Amino acid sequence: MQDKIRVAVLFGGKSAEHEVSLQSAKNVIEAIDKTKYEVVPVGIDKQGHWLTGDASHFLLNADDPKLIALNNAGTRVALAPTGDEVHLIPLDEAGPPSPVDVVFPVLHGPYGEDGTVQGLLKLADVPFVGAGVLGSAVGMDKDVMKRLLRDAGLPIPAFITLRRGAGADYDGIIARLGLPCFVKPANLGSSVGISKAKSPADLERAVADAFQYDHKVIIEEFIEGREIECSVLGNGEPMASVPGEIVPTHEFYSYEAKYIDENGALLKIPADLPEPVIKRVQDTAVAAFKALECEGMARVDVFLRGDDEVIVNEINTLPGFTRISMYPKLWEASGLSCTELIDRLIQLAIERHARDTKLKTAHEL
Ligand SMILES: Nc1ncnc2c1ncn2[C@@H]1O[C@H](COP(=O)(O)OP(=O)(O)O)[C@@H](O)[C@H]1O
Ligand SMILES: [Mg+2]
């Protein structure tokens, strides 16, 4: 029998979504097909150390989302390109390097979803799940993302980008975007630093707040509508899942609504939508995926204004993978189990790597 494919699952990380990532990783590791794959869990602690250990106890309080934590007892390792194979090398003690065939980054937010880890994996020449360096970086930067969506002719909310120190004409912004409007740090996630500004004073406060998280802030026109999400899967010819709906019980889908308040939002899977609207959401999601240079997977979030106007909000290149997360749930509702989905994602990673390996790297006469 052929050896099993060794999949390093990377999780945790230096991000506000560290704990969400632990839950996502737990789910991925539980669901992965053990007859085909051997899991090598690699937890990244909040200081950035990479730790590996036994797949059975890499988490503490694994079943309690409030207390879940990384088990720091693992061996510190580094990923190194060592010629033909990629290995995890132990750092603190002598030990055999452990080979890795594929990496599945289950990291959310900066230092995981933004192209930084993808750059490392690309340098190490190892196949990895999900978007590459460019798609990840573009998906993380809401300003660049929206400019590319606009360039592809996709409908987006009107927006203005502010850079630190450049000053802002608040009257002009309000005249153009109206109130309320949304203020966001350009490079973050989980609704951290996001405000809905209802008055000129609110707006100035919200901008100052957002600048605490990033050097670039975007202000967007408020879209009154339903929040619909769609999962996309594939490389060259991506497919879209059935759409789902998020119904926040808060003023908007804030950090509190996402992670603190258990009843912060209702997930409707699938979303109750007429067939032509489902088709429009799916086509828009696939078009956004392509426009943003995505590969492997992404969740595309849109607003549905009125009965049928689909407006793109954002793309998430490493969506949540917890048991209750939209990305795997929408595939389940589309007929693809979590185990099949993970299998497909790993195969897509291997296919892309094989395709890239065929590219010439030097001029040949
Ligand atoms: N332009 C907008 N109009 C209406 N609601 C918005 C707008 N932008 C964001 N929101 C609300 O804020 C939430 C978080 O914004 P989003 O851009 O998705 O940031 P994040 O990347 O942190 O999820 C959305 O899910 C939605 O509830
Ligand atoms: Mg969002």
C-alpha cells in the first residue's frame, strides 16, 4: 500500500482569531480521511512559535469554545526547504526531521490569511491548501480588494480610502457616502475596529478608532440589505455552493455578534431565496473569486438589496472551519460532506503545485 499523504495542519497564530482557528483545526483534524491522510498538527502560539505533538492532545479544553487553548507541551519546530522534501525540523532537541507532503493552513486574519504564511510555504516549495500569496494578500486588504472588484465590473458599495496623516474632508465624505456609513481598518477581520457611524461626530470617532488597527481605513456607503454568503471551491473552474444567510440580532454583524453573544446571529442554511437570485449570488461569488486571483477555497459575502440586487461585501480566503461555520456547512447543504470537502481541498493544493512545478523558471534557448 502506498504511504499516506502527510498533511501538516497549521493553526492558532498571532491573530485575534487564534481561538476560532483552534476550533476550526479541531474540526478539520476530526473530519480528515484518516485512511488516506496522516495528520501532523502544528499549533502556532500567540508569540509565533510553531509546536507539533500528538494529534490526540494538541488542544486543552477542546470541547469548550470559551476555554479552548493550545497545548504548549509540543516540540518546537520550523518548516525548512531541505532539497527534494519539505520537513518540520525540531528546534530544541535532537530528533528526526518529519517530512510533510501538504500544508493546510487553518489560520484566520493577519499572519495567516494575508499571504505571509503562504509566502513561506511557497518558498518551502510545499503544496498548500487555499489561495496563494497574491489572492491571500488581496483578499485581506479591503481597499485593494474593492478596487479589483470594481475593475471587474462587480457591484460594490461606494467607498473612500483614508491614509494616516493625509487628512480627511469629512463634509465631503458625508456628502458623497451619506450617513450612516461604515468605517473599517483596511486589513483586519472579525469586525475588529469596525463601526457604523450615524453622525459627523460618530464618523470622526470611528475613523480615529479604526486608525488604531491599521494605517489605512476605508469608509463605505451603508447598504441596507440581507447578508448572504456563498462558498466557492476550485482552482481554474471554481464552483459555488448553495447560498446561506446571516441574520445578526445586533445592529450589524459585529465582533460581539460573531464571537461573544451565542445568540448574536442566526444562520440560515440554505438561504430562503428564489432560484434566479441563488444563481445571481453564485455567479457573482465565482466572478469575485476569479477577479481576486483566488484558488482552492473562499467564502464570498454579499448584500442582497431589495429583491434581487447583489452587492459584494468581501471575500474570506481562509473562512472558519468550525462545526457551525458557514463554509463547510454550505458545502454539506450542497451535498459535499466535510470529509469530502477536505479531501478535495488537499487534492486541489497538490494539483496546483504540480501545475506550478511545470513552469519554466529560467530562459531557455
Ligand atoms: N457597507 C456596509 N453596509 C452595511 N453593513 C455593513 C457594511 N459593511 C460592513 N457591514 C456590516 O459589518 C460586518 C463586518 O464587515 P466586513 O466588511 O464583513 O468585515 P470583516 O472582514 O471584519 O468581517 C458585516 O458582516 C455587516 O454586518
Ligand atoms: Mg465579514
